[in-house]
Amino acid sequence: MATRGMRILVAVDGSPCSARAVELMAQRPWPAGSEVELALVVHTRIPLVPEPTLTGFALHESALEEQRARAPEILGHAQQRLAGIAGVTINTTILEGDPGKALVAEAVRWNADLVVVGSHGHGALTRALLGSVSHHVAFHAPCSVEIARCPESQDR
């Protein structure tokens, strides 16, 4: 009976912490036949307070379009960095929505064995106000999760 390699979902967003997660992936030997899916989630926070001119919603849509336009470049850089891993297939996907929820849903859909995310290292107040993608994924993913911390992380 042949064993399959691992299925590793790696979240990328163009940040230094995301680059750290990709770098850690590139430094390891992975079982032959493994698959890596690089996932970028397009999102912005929708304005919480409705306003009559809908300017906030227009800005929200503009930010989404900008992220959609940059996504292929960000994914391409990560894909190039991982291209040298022998025996590993690398694919990319662009998701939309809340990053934590979108990554967990993709891990379920894709049947991931491991999710790798970077931690931005925000302090407790920022985490409480904005939420933490890595925290959400760690608690809700159907598989193992690795959180790559940036060396300058504030959480240490």
C-alpha cells in the first residue's frame, strides 16, 4: 500500500510573518508526494457604523480590489521560494472573507494534514480588538497547526 505525502496549507499575506512561515516550510524536508497549497485571503474589515454617504463601503470595496490585484504577485513570490522542495507539488488559491474562518474552511475542504500560519505578534489589546487569525486557526482547524512567529514578535 502506497502512502501519500502530507497536505500542507500555508497562509500567506505578504507580511514579514507570512514570509517567515514560507521560509520555515522551505527549510524542511517533506515526504515525497506532499502537496502545499499557498492560500491568500482577501479581506478588509467592513465598517461597523453605518453612514449615510456609504463612503466607508466604497473604501472597503476599493481595498478589496487592491488586494485582489496584488494577490497573484504575493502568491508567486511564495511559490518561487518553495519551488526547490523536491517531490512536493505547490498550488495557490485566493480565498475571500474573514481570514481565520476562510483558512479553517479551506483546511476542511482540502483535507489538510497541517496548516502553517504566521503570527503578527500583536499585543493583547490589538488581539482583543481585531482578533487573531493564528489563534482562530489553532483552535478551529481540523488538523495540526504550526504558528510561525517573527523574531520581533511582541507576544514573547
